[in-house]
Amino acid sequence: MKKIKLVSTLMVVGLLLLLSACGTSKTGSSEKKTLRVVTDAAYAPFEYQEKGKVVGFDVDFVNAVAKEAGYNVNIEHVGWDPIFVEIEKKTADFAVSAITITPERQQSYDFTVPYFLSKNEILVPKGSSIKSAKDLEGKKVAVQNGTTGQEVVEKLFGKNNPNIKKFKNNNLAILELKNGGADAVVADNTVIETYVKNNPKDNFEFIEDDTAFSKEFYGLLLPKDSKLKPELDKAVKTVIENGTYAKIYKKWFGVEPDTQTLKDQQ
Ligand code: ARG
């Protein structure tokens, strides 16, 4: 009799434990906050639209970071200039868009620790006389307005030089080159090289110039003094440290990332 009583008590205790475990896990996940993340999904392979969905390296990366930090995310394409308005007004929690960490932007916004190494590069039709950044002088160059691509060309040409043709997104800048309205495009190396590879019929090639263009690092863009920064910093570091970053990087680029350069920059 005693034994039966003990067994049934244990069963009740076990059942209660089980129920309470279910309870916590359930409220845990339903209480996960959803963050509003904004992007300019016209920058393959980082962010672009496929069948109405925003996809790309940045999307996979942010999903991993959010999971690590315990958030759900809703990534919405709003366009490049609107990103900065949304973050300034705090209508979005953060932005991902291959955004270079620059001292000017740091005056008005916060960034997480770096997650990607980049550099500007030149896109030209094959056989172009342009072989370096210096050769761009006197030529029409298409850039995405408000990017570091525009900045580096302004450095070469002077700020309001009419040969700098500015576009709302990078795809429009490339279209201008295709249509003969520009002699070159300057944008981030990974984007340019992906375009060349995926569009062989366009007969474009890319030109690197390490003397004219310097290293840049991407960060997630946050409102100034955002409380999310420490949490996201920690999650970015973990994702880079625990191999998740390398997995995503290999999926998109087929090679191992140089995580040491990123870590050195943290
Ligand atoms: N990395 C460059 C910058 O921050 C270009 C980024 C453009 N990104 C985009 N999704 N259109 O200025």
C-alpha cells in the first residue's frame, strides 16, 4: 500500500513537472518579441527579392543573430534612403543592408560590431579603356546615391561633378551602364563580382584598385543609444565564433570566411 502511494505521488509530481515545463516553453516562445528590420533589397547577394520574398546573405545572417539574441525578426524592403529615416525616427529597430560603418554615419547612428569585410570596385564593359580608378577621370560613373561608392568617386572627381550619375538603387546604376549612359559603376566588390558572374551575357568585367579604395566593414545599423546594441553585438560575436557565420558564408560564397579580420576589428 505504502509503495503504491509513493509511486502515485511520484507520478503526480512528474506530471506537474512536465506540465510546468510545457508551460514555460510555451510562454517563452510566444513572448519572443518581433523586431522590425528594414533593408534595401536591391543589392544581391546581400539582399534582393525572389518571388516577393527578401532573401540573401544578410537575411540569413540576421535570422541567425536574432535567433541567438532571442528575437523574431520581420525584414522589410523599404529602399536605401528610407532606411536612414526609419532608424532616425526609430520606426524600425535596426537595419541590415550591406551598410558600411563610417565615421559620418556614426555621428547620427549606432552600429553593431563588424560582420563583413568589403571594398569598392569598378564595373565596366569588357575591353573598356578603364583599368584603374584613375582612368575613371573624365568618364561618366553611375553610383547608388548616398553610398560609399558615391563617396569614393566624389573623392576622385570633386563633390558636384556632373559626371557622377546618382541612382536610387544599385540595379538602376547597373542598368545605366547597360544602356550606355555611363562608362562604369562603382559599388561593393561582392555585389559587382556576383553581377559579373551571374550575367555573362552583359559582357562586363570588374576592376579592383587597392590604392584608390580602402577596406570597409558592414555593421547592423541602429538608432543612436539603442538598448538593443549590446544584445546584438553579443549575438553577432557568438554567431561568428560558433561557426554559424561560416556556414552561411559558405552557402552564399562557396568559400571559408576570413573571420580573423572581423574579430581583429571588434
Ligand atoms: N556598403 C555601401 C554603403 O554602405 C553600399 C551599401 C548599399 N546597400 C544596399 N542594400 N543598397 O554605402
